[in-house]
Amino acid sequence: MRKADNSAPEPPEPEVSPTERAFHIIEMTAQLGRVATSDIVTALGIPKTTAHRLVSNLEEFGFLEHGIERGRYQVGPRLLELATNILAASTMHGPIHALLMELSRRTAETVSLGVMRGSEVVYIDSAIGNSPLTLNFQKGHRAPVHCTSSGRVFLAYMEKKQLDAYMLSGPWEPITPYTIVDPDRLRQEIELVRKQGYATNDSEFAIGVVGAAVPIAGPSGRVIACLSISAPKARKSLEEVTLLVPMLEAAALRITKILSVIEADEPQDEVEAKASRRKRS
């Protein structure tokens, strides 16, 4: 006689909600830089009309916006604001801020962490040096990308189409008599940054102030922030600040590792659950 199968049936898999699909789209855009509706349809396995509706909603709330290429979307201002606030919150009282403090103590100068928002660098954390005439870049301070060392690092690691679009916005406002405002000259400076891996600045944003900046890569390898140092020329020459670049680069690598550890701290079962939900979506 055949033995009855008493095993309980498996519960049906929950349907993927529109909110979860919206987060998938945000994750895709953040990882890839720009996405088309067709990419979303393929990745999530949803109808084209559904993809258009989700993208339209995200655009309405400022999480996505039209990119340079027609039919493609990139992260919007509200999402950039959110990402900036999250990164700032994670640095202020954690190991990244402690690293900035250590670097400032060793160099006796101001060390800052900046992110790019639009055509500006926003400084989300800093450690102020203890020497006289020390510069004070407070959290939330903004500066144009064309005349700061951090800004030029962001421009150097920008995709060509984005950089070309930014160059069309020039010439720019001269902040000081030494500010480079001509797009051709700025392109030359950007090429130099690409070759040497860091940027310098001499009195272009503030007269009598020199600085240097290096990129900080996120866990995915993309440049997400910059680490910079600034000092008055009365105390350090541009050459002396440039000699501190290897120290900045070592600190930037440590920040990347810290961010990787933070990302890896997510429980494995939650990571697997997210992967499973993506497959079902």
C-alpha cells in the first residue's frame, strides 16, 4: 500500500511589491551610472508599461532624472542628497572620522572628505589642524568643481559624455585671479590628474591657499568621494603639500576598506534573501 505523503506544501513565494521593484531600479542606476527602461524590463522581468510607470514615479520624486543620453536615466538630486547624508552620518563618529583626525594630527593641516553634487563639491566631514592660520572647512561647505583639487579629481574620473556636457557650461566664474576658467586649459589639468592620480590647487579657490586631493573608491570600485588637504602658503608650499599625497592615498585606501567592511557586515541570510527576491522580480 502506498504511503501517504504527509509533508506540508511549501508556502507560495510572496509577490514582489512596487516598492521593492523601485529599490531594485535605484540600485541598478547607482551601480551602472545610467539605465534605460529596456534594461529595467530585462533585469526585473516586468512589462514595459510597469517599468515606465516606476521610472516616472522615481523621476517625479527626484530619485532619478534624465541623463545626457536620450532615453537613459541617472541618479537624481534627491537620491544624491540622501547618499550624501548617509555617508556623512557614517563618518562623523566612526572609524572614517577617526582616520581624518589622525591624518590631520600627523600633517597639522585641515583634512576634508568631499562628495560631488551637481557642479559642486560638498564637504561632508573634516578634521581641523592645530597649527596657526589653519583653514576651517565645516561640514556642508560647498565649492565649485572647476577650481578645487577635489573637484578636478571628480572631473578626471567622470565618464566622457558627462565631462563633455560639463565642459559646455564653461567658461566659469573666476573665484580668484588665479582660477582657471577656460575649458581647454581645464581639460589639460584634468588630463594631468588622470596621469598622476591626484590633483593640486594653488590659490584658485582662496588666495594664499594650496591643496591636494586623491580619489576614494567605493566597494564597487567607482570613485564616490575625495580626500583632500589644504594649507596656507605661509606655512607650506605647493611642493610640500604634494609630498603628502602618498599619505593621502594610503588613507583613501583605508577608507575604501572601511566602506567594504561596512557593506560586508550585512547578515548573509539577508543578502541571500535579497538575491532571491531579485530573481523572482
